[in-house]
Amino acid sequence: MKFKTTLLAIMFCGALTFSCRNTQKEQKELDRQIEEIESVEQVIDSTAEEIHKKAEEVDELIKQLDSI
């Protein structure tokens, strides 16, 4: 009985250790994906700002043409 209890405890510790390793790998992958997403968000925000500025320029040029 003592052998089974010891074996069960060793198996539990091994499973826990293996599980933690997988969790760390998954966390690293999630962190990498989050960084990539944030990078894409920055590009999108920058592009949106450029589009907004160009739209304002176009509106101003249209107003100038209308006043001619």
C-alpha cells in the first residue's frame, strides 16, 4: 500500500511539473501573439490618422474648388 501511495505521489508531481511546463510555453506563445497584435494595432492607428489627415486635406481642396 505504501508503494502505491508513493508511486501515486510521484506521478502526481510529475504530471504537475509537466503541466507547468506546458503552461509556461503557452504563456510565452500568448505573450508573443499579444505583442504582434499590439504592433498591428499601432500600424492600424497610424494609418487611420493618416487617412483622417488626407480626408481633411481633400475637404479643404474641395472647398477651395467650390469657391472658384
